[in-house]
Amino acid sequence: MPLAVNDFTWEETEKEVFITVPLKGVKTNKVDILSTEEYLKVSYPPYLFECFLRAPVDDVGGTAQVGNGAVVFKLPKKDQRIWFKLHSDILGDKEAMKQKREEAIKISQEREQKKEQEKVEKKHANSKYALQETMKFEEAERKRIEDEKESERKKATEELEKWKDEQRRLAEE
């Protein structure tokens, strides 16, 4: 059973909410963060910080900085107004809280899948670009070699004609 973290601090302006969660001596690489518009979770066994936010935030535009013994969230509010309290009114409603957790996990998984898909697509696009550039380079090299061969052929033909002309002139003398 995780230990709930209740010694966090928070501040707000009309535009942003700031939440500081102490890490209690845990290494930063052991911290797991989940953030959506209405839910935050910071897990660092055996501790757990969970927050059902009063109103939606722009979690994609926000930040979560881990360091100096804390996680500091800076989250822009979607509706610019003072909340007066951090937590949603669903606190204590186990079913609603469970639903918000599940929604948050689903959103997080969808984001990860989207990131992976974008990563795969970017890698494919980079490979395709590299192949196209290689093909352009090889085509330019092939053309350069053909032009060089054609130049050599012309030069050889001109030398042969000169030689024939020379032979004809000598034969006529």
C-alpha cells in the first residue's frame, strides 16, 4: 500500500497553477509522473502523490521539472480564473476517482502510442530522404562518369580522324 504524500505545496495565479511535490530523498530516476488535463500522479515507491485537479489545465503546454528533491509542476490553466482550492470536488467519490484514473491512464497510453507512431514515421521519412539523396548522388555520379566517357570517346574519335587525315596526307605525298 503506497504512502500518500500530503506535504506538497501549491500556488496559483489566474493563468497558472504551481505544485511542488517533495521527493523525500528518492533518486530522480525512480520517479514516475502521469499528467493529464484533470489528473496528476507522482509515484516514487513507497510514496504516491495524486491530485484530481479543480479545473482543466493545459498539461501538454505545462512542465514538470524533477530535481533538487522535488517535482515542480507549472501548468497553464485552460480557464483563466482563480480556483481557491487545488482538488476537485470528486475527492471521496471512489467511483469517480477510479474513472478519472482510468481516463488518465488511457490518455497517457494514447499519447505514448502517438509518440511511438510519430517516431516510426519520422524514422521512415528520414530513411526515405536518405535513400532519395543517395539515389540523387549516385545518378549525378553516373552522369559524371557517362560525360567523362563521352568526352574520352570524342577525344579518341578526333585523334583517330587526325591520324587518318595524317595517313591520307602522307599517302598522297
